[in-house]
Amino acid sequence: MTTYFLRRALGAVAVVLVLSAVVYVTFYVAPGDPARLACGPRCNPEQIRQVREQLALDDPLLVQYWHFLQGVFTGQDYSAGTAVLHCDAPCFGLSYQNNQQVTDMLVERLPATASLAVGAMVVWLAVGIGTGLLSALRRGGATERVLTWLTLAGTATPVFISGLVLLMVFCAYLEWLPFPSYVPLTEDPEQWAWNMLLPWVALGLLESAKYARLTRSSTLETLAEDHIRTFRAYGVPERSLVARHALRGALAPVIALTAADFGSIFGGAVLTEMMFGLPGIGQLLVRSTQTIDLPVVVAVVVITGAAVVIANIVADVLYAVADRRVALR
Amino acid sequence: MTADLQPLVSVTDLSVAFPSEGGVVRAVDGLSFELAPGGALAIVGESGSGKSTAAYALLGLHRGTGAEVTGSVRVAGHDVSAADDAELRRVRGGAAAMVFQDPLSSLDPYQAIGDQIAEVHRVHRPGASRRDARARAVEVLGRVGIPDAARRARSRPHEFSGGMRQRALIAMALACEPRLLVADEPTTALDVTVQAQILDLLRELRAETGMGLILVTHDLGVAAGSVDDLLVMKDGRAVERGPVRTVLDAPDETYTRDLLAAVPRVNVRRTVLRKPTGVGSSGGPSGGPSDNTALLEATGLRREFGRGKRAVTAVDGVSLTVRAGETVGVVGESGSGKTTLGRMLVRLLEPTGGELRYRGRDIGTLRERELRAFRSELQMVFQDPVSSLNPRRSIGESIADPLRAAGKLGDAEIVARVRELLERVGLDPGAYHRYPHEFSGGQRQRVGIARALAPEPRLIVCDEPVSALDVTTQAQVVRLLGELQRDLGLALVFIAHDLAVVRQVSDRLVVMRGGRIVEEGPADSVYEQPRDPYTQGLLAAVPLLEPAGAAA
Amino acid sequence: MTDLLITQEPVAGDAPATGARQVWRRLTARKSAVAAAAVLGLLVLLALAAPLLAALEGQDPNTYHDTLVDSARGGVPLGDFGGISAEHWLGVEPGTGRDMFVRLLYGARVSLLVALGATVVQVLIGLAVGLTAALGNRFVDSALSHLTDVMVAMPLLVFAIALMAVVPADFPRPLLLVFAIGLLAWGPMARLVRGQTLSLKKLDYVSAARLTGGSSWRVARRELLPALAAPVITYAAILLPSNIVIEASMSFLGVGVKPPTPSWGQMLSTATTWFRADPTYVLLPALLLFVTTLAFTVLADGVRVALDPREASRLRVGRGGRESRKSRPGGTA
């Protein structure tokens, strides 16, 4: 077990390093002069030259990448004219747009993304596992047919459609809910929840379709296993068959998928954040892409990648713990 | 109890039909039988005879599966076919308990074995406390011969060996003191020595508790020593039924007689097929090594799987010589390394150590490309008749494959040769364009043999070639292999777990255990005077049809 | 000499038939799949005939009609339901007055083409990587499997958006989308191909083919590739609708096809500001996108069941210890 963790951790570090290198090189080699972008549209060639020097953009790429890594681990100093800007340890550089520290920008936007992720996860787990179990246990009935179609429709809907429809119905026509505008949890918990409700439902319901399908197929598969037949042949009632013998194996892949999804949602809930105007990391990414703010884009991609890699290790461990037949290797 | 006066089990005109894509499959068709309290009945038959389906019906296990069940089934005073769900649950485990074939998958992998038994106990004894149920679990585990039962009750199934798991499953059956035990192929997944122990246990428990036993098995030998009555089934119907000795010694029906004739006997010398005179080929299969040219020579052959601490040595220093035209039988229990050895001999696997010489040339270390020159001379017949043929290609094309790869013959010649081969293995030469799913297991195995023969090899390794087949088909395929070996002067390596089958074909015998050879010698002398204690135990564990042997 | 000459003895019920004809029969027996196929057939036909239909209506996708929108109210189309009229069958776009019918049709072209192209790229890369991993030596397999794991785990949208920041503006966008989606989202396909190939490799008939003395390529071509067709087709059918959604998402975020090229995602993006004033403008592309992806999903589901009839044979009491390996799909949120 310990060697397994050690090996996976080393592997994760390697993956994140390779990933960050690839991302870094791709973005800084790409056409479009970073110095010009950093300097802004009204710069003269001399100013651009200064910025180039400042950012050490004439160094070989590997050296630049090394500085980038150094910045992440030890922090870095930037000279802006006469003043020196210090960028603290997890330093991903300064934004081209406003010279703000990228790390600060990310930290600023984390609460909105985290609020969305946690709330939506609660929705999709409750709804997804519930409908999945229900349709597995009511096989062949009308309930199953309705649920099957609902989940199919759910998997076929992008969040910007469900979001738009929800907005139209609940905000524009029924006027039950405010148009979402993010209020931090620390400011006003009630308003926070009230405003997050639509994003949670929009994202959570769609994701729950995937979870319902997975829960259903995994439950059916488990119920078809021989050991279930044994307990049925010994007169164990169906309810305890499911609760005591099927559920654990059936939910193992669901738990693992949750962990994996939770990792990717930190960078990946882009659509939902854009749809509802949530000031999260996804929104930051889209804005930075439009303004070609390279340090921010690189930071978001690298951090998301790291989150996903870690989440997947967690997922594998959870899966193995839940389903003991899978050995960690 | 008045129930004791009635039969324990009474089945009348039972039919079970499964709706399927191609129409309704009638698995059991008008079956009737009875079992007296405390009696023991074996239901025997080949695959597809409906024996397991009939056993499942005793516990109403077809309910809710879509199967159509008609007729009446009464078990210990309960009308299973008419019982409501609550009554059926009382019958299951309470009146009649079932033991399944595969003990690993039949137990919940996540829970301690003791807890699983305790759970079943509490279902049928609602008054029992958790502690009582746990105590009962430990008690029955001890009863079935699990050492240190109190501690082992906390283990999960994967921490048990195959035999121990089957004991645990039997313990679960005992937990609620049922009046009937239904055992569906309880020893089929087990090695022969473990099988003998489990059968002994069943006999003891029956004598002690007085419960009735219905034993479903394909193996007449297993049935012979374990029950009082025998019911022979074929195509869902009862063919013959009577006291076990009567049916075995003086069967009324031709089908039973054929079945008995096909059962290989471990205590009978093989009938040597004499070579027709005038066929000039080196090496006689009969008299042993008259010709000493070694065809294939393995010296200290090793094979490991995995690396580092997890490495497992499957074959550990095996030295073996196969001479031209002889048949070497390789027997061993599961995990003995016999299959790995066989795959190395034809170089489907690369040895990790040792030397493998074919006609003096070292082929053990050759790479795939360099091996091609030898491929045609070393062939293999595989165990599984389903996976050994590509379902997407006609059997003719499968057989033609080595000929086409060699590229020596033209298209017309290849087709002619394939037709000839099909005929040679007892199939219709016109079947060239038919697909594997149109054939039965035995026929597919014949196709596999024809494919192995196509490149005119000198040696064929047969890896459990008949273990997936029914006993009558088994006999036919074994006979075919014997004929081919005699007529073509082939060398055969015959790998099997079934000692009786191996005896029917082997000149020499190799007994393997844990990756090593424990005994080797001329077949008859090994079978009749085994020197190694392991071989002796193995031979003693083989269930015999004849009562004299059963006592041994 | 031969002891028995067996001629006809077909075995019933054994090994589910996997021939193309049976699969077709099972597929056409599913009403939902047939309906989905009909919807998609119609859609493809409409998309192909877009220029013809535009001519028939007498409109083109890019002409502004300032007279048809109410500039006083910010550009809301005049008339009911987004300005539906005899000239403009599905109304006009708010703000610009461009013809919705034609724009939706051209949007379908972009959507289908990008999704199809991306799927082809995914299948090709997936096959190449999966096969190489499964057939290569330990190091090749380990390296490619790790790469595949990373690709499966990565949130596609994040990477695709980021990529759009650095690609030159004059690169043709639809092609760029095809490659961005194809190159970033081949992971699950490669994993599927590797897994299938590894389990095929264990089958005895592949061992038997090795014993024929043919080359490795010959074995792969004759024994492995045909057996991979079914799972790869099934999975491609599942990828197609998800690619449509990805394209729409990227256009929605403004990193997809560039205006004035019409695209459903882009219309929906604009629609976020119009849903109060002109709900028709939201509903039309939303409905079209939803119906398209739903139809593809239903059809893919049908193909899956038709190719894997195990679903149907679950009726039997569980017999034999079938080893079940549960899938643990990676997610894209």
C-alpha cells in the first residue's frame, strides 16, 4: 500500500511536470510575441524591448521554464520600472493585463468555483444515485422507462441549454428566483445559497444523468453476480440483498467517478460559470483567453491538470477500498 | 412429524422453459422424481441435459427470471411452485439449502465469512441475537473442518483456498439445519484431491444429520461413491432412474450404457492401437522408446511471471524429452505449471530460463521472426472450443491459415487439402464455408485438430483438449487423437488434469506439482506403482465407478 | 477409418450471433433507434441541401435586415415569434435581422462536419495508440497507457479554450476545432482499443494464428482488427454527440467558429441576453441542438445493445462465475 502511494505520487509529480512543460512551451513558443502582449497595445518597440528583458524572454525556452518552476516553488521578483514587485511562493507570474499576481487572482476566484462544485456534487450524487438505483430495482416497469428517457435526455443536454431554460422559466417568467449574481458565502449565507441555486440545479441535474446511468448499470451488474444468487437462495429478502450485498460493489465505480469529476470541475465548470456569470476560475480562463493573458492561461491549465491527476489517484484508491477485488498495483 | 412419512422431495411433471432470441428453449421437460427423507439422489447428465435447471427449481430460483415453470415441486412439505414470496424465503435455506459450483464467486467478497453465515442464520431464526448467530457460524465452520474456526470466521473469501471456500459454503448450508441439501456440481471447480475431501465431508454430514442430498454432477464417478439413487437425464427428460449400483452395473437404457462406456477408467490399461503394417515412419507409439531420436528436449526450463517481489515461478526447472512418435502425458492439479510448460514447448511463451532444443537446435531464445521457420512443425490444440476458433472466419479459412501463411500451395490445392483434413478429423468436407457457432464443442475441437494438422507438424501439444467436452464427446476426440498419432507418426504432449483421460493416450507420464516434475516414467508403471507420495495421493483421490475401487 | 461423419448439427442458443445481419436485425427491431436514425437522416439531408433550401426561401445566411427589427427596443424582431413570416420561415435574428432558417441550416453543417471530423481523428489516434500499446513491449505499453490516462483525465474544454488563445487567427476555424477536439479527446478510445486488444490477445485463436508462422502484422490484420470493429463503432457513435456538444460549447464561449459563420452554440450565447425579449431565438437553436444530440445518443445506445446482446440474455439465472470487470469511465464535467 505504501509503495503504491509512493509510486503513484512520484508518477503524479512526473505527469504534472511534463504537462506543465508542454503547456508552457506550447504557449510561449506560439505565434504572437509575449512581450508585445505583456506590454499592451500602446507600447513602442523600445518599451517592448524592455519588457522582453524584464521577462527574460530571450533566454532559451528551457531556462525560461526553469524560472517558471522556480517561481512556483520559491517565488520571484519582477522589476517594474524602478519598483520591484515581489511574487510569493506559489508564483505563476504576473497578469499581462494588470500586473496582478496570478496566484492572487486564482485565490480570489476559488470560492465561487468551490461553491459551484460542492453544491452541484450534492445534487448530482443525490439525484443520480437515487434515480440509478430506482431504475435498476424497478426493472421492466414504466418507472424504468421514464427514468431511462430522462437520463438519456440529460446526457444529451449541454448545460447552457438547461441553464437558459431554467433562467427563462424561474427568473424571467415565474420570477421566483433572482438572476444569479454571486454573493460570497462569508457575506450572506442565505443570499449565497439563493443565488447559487440555479447553477447547482443546472449543472447537478445534467451530471446526475451520467451518474444515474453508471449507478444503474453497475447495480444490475452486481445483482447478476453469483454471490447475490447465493443469498437469494438462502431466503435473504430482496431489500437486504441490495442494501447489504449489492450496494457496496455497485457504488464503488460511482464514488471513483465522483472523485475524478470533482478534480476536473475546478477548471472544467467553465460553461456553468459563463452561463450564470459566476466569478470563478472557468470564467477567468475564458476572459484570459480572449485577452491572451498567457500567465493566467498557463496557470489555470497547469493547476487544473494537477488537480485532475491528484483526483484520479484519490479515485483509484477509493475504488480499491470500496471494491476489494481490485488490487492496487 | 407427519412430514416424515411423505417424501422429502416430490417433483411431478416439472417443465422449465427459457424464452430466448431464437424461440423458447425447453431446458426441463416433464421431469418427475421423489426423494425419501434422508435419502441421497444424484442427477447426472451431460451439458444441456437440464440437471442444474431442475435443481434450481427445487428452491424456486427461476422465479422472477422470466423462465416459465410448470408442474409441481414439493420440498419438505412446502409447495414450492405455489408458495408466496415469504414462504419461499422460508424454504430457501431453512428447509432446503444449496451449494453452488464456484465457491469464490458464490460468497460476498466484501464480508467476513462468519458474518455471511450469521446473516443467513438470522434470516431463518429471527429470534437469534447477533451473538448467537455468530456463535452458530463458528460452530458450523468448525463442523465442516475449518481449523481455528473462531478466528477464520473473520476472514473474507479471498483469504481462503478453493477447498476451504467450498467448506464455508457447506457450513452456510448447515447453518439453519435444513432437511435437504442441493449441491450443484459442488466439486467441479476443485482439484481431485480436494474433491475427495469435500465428498467425504458430504457423506459424513449426511450420516450425522440425516439430511437428504440431491447431488447434481456430470461426473458418474463422483455420483457413484456419494449417493443411493441415480437419475440420468438427457435433453430435459429422465432417461433412467434406480439404485446407484443397479444403474451403474446393469443399465437398462442404451444411453446410460453408452455414457458408462465412454467414462475413462484410471485403473484400466489403455488399448494400444497397433500401427497398420507397411507404413514407413520412424518411431512406434506402442512399445515406448524403440527409436531414441529426441525431437524436443527441454533442460531446466523455467518461466516466471511478473517482476521483483511479485514474481511467480510457474515452471521451475523442468527437464523433459519428447521423442518422435511418442505420447507424453502431463498431469497435475491447478497451479502445477502444466499449461505454461505446454505453451513454452511450442514457443507461444518465452522461457525465462533453461534450454529448449528442437531437433538439436536451440529454439528457446529465438525471436518471433526467427521462429517462423519452426512454427509449422510444432502445433497446439487448445482447451476452449469456443475461443480457439475465430468466430468471424469460416472454419475452412481457419484451417487453411497455416497453409496460406506458408504460401507454397495455390488456392485450389489449399481448398482440396482443407477438405481432406476435415474428412480426416471426422467432419463433413463440405463444411468449409460454415462458421464456428454452427458447430458443437466436440466438432469445434475437431476443427482445432485439423488446423493443427494442416502444416504437417511433427509434434502437437494438446492442452486439456477434452476437458471442456462431455464424456461421450471426450471419448471420441481422444480416440481420434490416438488414431492420428498412430497413422501420422506424430509426437503428442497431452496435458490434462484428468488422470483417467491421460491414461488412455500416454506412453509416458509426467506428474507435475508446483512447477516441478515429481514423477516421470512409463505410463503403466506410474499408474500401477506410483513411487512419489504425491502421485499416490492423486491416484487414490480419483473417484471410481466400481465399488471395489471406491473403497480404496 | 473416421468413426463418424458429422454433417448437420447446429447448436442452438450457444454464443450470441454477432454477424452483421443479426446486429442489423436487432437494431431495426428497436423503435427508438429507428426513430432516432430517421430524425438524423432528415437533419443530414437538410444540412446537405442548405444552399438549395436557402434559394427556395430566397434568403442567405449573412444579409442584414434592419427593417425587420425594432431598433427602438434594442433590435427585437418585429412580429410574433421572432418575426416568423412568409419570407422568413423561422423568423429573424434579433439585432441584425438575419434569416434564422438559413442560419440554423448552415449551423447544422458546421456542427455535423466538425463533430464527424473530430470523431474520425479520435478513432484514428485511438486505434493507433491503443493497438501500439497493446501489441508493443512493456515499456511502450506503460508509456502509452500513462499518456492515455492523462488524456482521459484532462478536462477537455479547459485545454481546448486555452489552445484557442495561441493559434493564429487566420487558421480555418472549423478545421482547428476538428483537430483541437480530436487531438485532445482520443483518450477513452485508445483505452477501449487497448483493453479490447489485450483481451483478444489472450484468446486461443490468436495464439493459434501465431502458430501458423505468419507475421505479426498478418495476425493483427486477420484476427484482431475485424474483432475491434464492433466496439470501436459503438464507441464512435457515443463520441459523435459528445463532439457536437463540445463544438457548441466552444462556440458558446466564443472560441469556436468565427462570426459570421453561423453556429448553434454562438446563437445560444447571444441568446443569453435575449431570452426575455425574444424567446424564440433561444428555443430554436436549443431545440435543434437538443434533438440532434438526443437522437445521436439514442442511436448510439441502440447500436450498443444490438452489438452486445448480453443485455437481453440476462434473463437466465446467473450461471457460471462470469468474471465481471466494471468500467470506470473518466469524466468531463
